[in-house]
Amino acid sequence: MNTLRVIPTWRHGQERLYVCRTDGRNVAWYDREAARVNLLSEERREDVLDVLGPFLSGTVTVGPPPVPTPAELARLSLHPDDDLAPNRPGEALQTVLDHEPGPQRRMRPDPRRHALAAELAVGEALDRLEGAGWRTLHSVPLPGGDRVHHLVIGPGGLFAVHTVYARKQRVHVADPMVTVGRREARPLLRAVRADADRASYALTAEVRPVLALFAPKNVSVTAPPRELRILLDTDVTSLARAGGVLKPADIEALHAMARDRGTWLRL
């Protein structure tokens, strides 16, 4: 039985029919004006076409979302305030700490500084992939105050990396719950997937979620998380071993789109 459903949506004045799974995640959308079905993954092509059948008319192109046009690439000449490319790892946290450093003396270390240390370590490791043809953007803002800690674009595809400080602590993962040390378990994987989905929507390309754990004592996982990778900060460069998906021109086009703050404000 086909578990997909069709949800009509208006975006930028144009109607799109989004094909969603039961958990709300998009797998494709139909652009009537362009007569094109854009697939975020080839795995469910037949199911997508089946559920869209009553809405399709005439000749329709089916395939992955098109690469941004030269007009979209022109956005490389951005105003400095709109260009996310110069962001440092942990840029958003660093800005908050600069304006609100907190009391000089406190019983426990400021958790924001721990979070910043994790983002710095992971971000610096990802930046070293540039020589292998990868591009990384840090602290990508999302409407509502959320953000993608690191957006990685390269030959192996696109990844939204969320970092967690876990130095010398035990981490237990029971999808979607994550427990770090003695802290209360929280549904972190749900949020990590949601951020990746929002990035997919903004960039019209599949973005895969990654949870990066900074220096944990050990990690236990009850079962492999659904469509999500868990990596240590020392292993994040393994993303570069992902099979070839994007060509250099595609990487640069997507990077040009992603570095524009306006791309994310339209979500």
C-alpha cells in the first residue's frame, strides 16, 4: 500500500504539490508550471508517480531537482550582511557570548562555551575538506531562531551536521531520544532530521542529517537511526568518502544558493 500523500502548497506565488511520507517528510514535489516532478530520492520513484497520477497531465519530466540557473548564481555578488560564507564555526554562539558573556564567576562552566567548543572542533575538521572539493557553511540561520550548525556540500551530496558537546560523558541513542551523561533524554534526532528537511526544502536538493558528538566517553545505540548518521568529531571527515553524487559545477551552484541568507529567510 502506498503510504505517501499529496499536499498542495503555494510558494513564491506558484502552486506545488508536495509528496510526503506519513511522518511529514517530503520525498518529491510536482511543479505544474514547469511540468516537472522533482525527486529528492530515486528510491520511491514509482510510489511518487503512483500517488501523483490523478494530478499529472500531458508530458511531465521526472528527475532530481534542477541545478540553479546562471541567474541564481549571480547572487554570488551578495551584500556582506547577506553572505553566510564568512561565518566561522559557532558564529551564532560566539556572537551571543560576545554580547552576553555571563557572570565572571559561576559554580559550573557556561554550557554555551561547551557548545561553542564542539562546533569549533567539528567545523574546523569540515573546513579541511575544502581541498577535496567540499564546501562548508557554518551557523546557517533558519526562521524561528533555529540554525544548521554546519551545512556540508560536496561530491558525496549535502549534509546538515548538528554538533553536541559530550566530553568524557556517556551517550545513549534510542531513536529519536539522545541522552548525554546524566542529563534528561531529549528527542534530538527528531530536531536534527527536521533541520535537514528544512534545508532540503530551501535548496530543492536532498540534504542528509548527521549528528556529530564531541569527545564522548562512549556511545551506545539501541538500533541504527533511521536515515541519519552518527559520527564522532574525529570522524566527520569520513563524509568525504561518500560516493560521487554531485559534479563540481553542481557543488558550486548549490554553495552559491546556500550562502545567500535570503534563501533561508523564504522558508
